Amino acid sequence: MLFAFLENPPQKWELVAITSSWTNATTTGDDLDWQEFYVFNPDGTFLKSRQQKDGRVRKATGTYGSVNFSDEEYLELVFKTGDELRASCSQSELLSLGENKLFNGSWVPCDGPGFEYRLSEG
């Protein structure tokens, strides 16, 4: 399993960059419009939390699992609550893995931004 790192959850992954699919410009750090993270739990559930700059917090929950498309493995997130946080133009959110990073490209096919997350140290 490509996502074998999730065999030791819970793990917290924090948003570190947003890349525009139109301009390829990347926003990071304090320039982000919000702070966001995922927590992946051992029972196959996740929490997604987003804090806006005004301090407002929104949360989403659901389940996750591995899925293959075109010979590539993705982590598929199915939302039970907080669907407005789903970063995708389909019914689920897909994350791919690369060099200690998670990438959400589920919005890119419909001209949305790409998101990059890193495993939290603390």
C-alpha cells in the first residue's frame, strides 16, 4: 500500500501551500487565506479543520481509504459532515503522496487550486 504511512495514525497533516491552476502562483505561510489540517485516525476516519483569518473554524468528518485510478494510488476521502470543505469537483476528495507531502489535486481538473500538506511535527 502506497499509503502505508497511515498504518500508524492518528496523524496530523497541515496545509502549507495553495497553487492556482490558472496562474501557477503559489501562496504559503501567513499569506494563506486560512489555516487547515487533516487528522487521520486508526479507525479509517478523518477530521478536516479550517480556521479563517477572522478566527472562524469549520470542521468536516468522514472516512478514508486507498483507491486506484489509471494505475496510480490515491487516498480517497468521503465526507459525512462539512461537505463545504470538500476540495473537489466530484463526490470525494483525492490525495496523492510525494516526498513526505500530501497533494490534493481533486479541484485542478475543474480549474480549482491545488493544495499541499505536510506531516505535522507536533
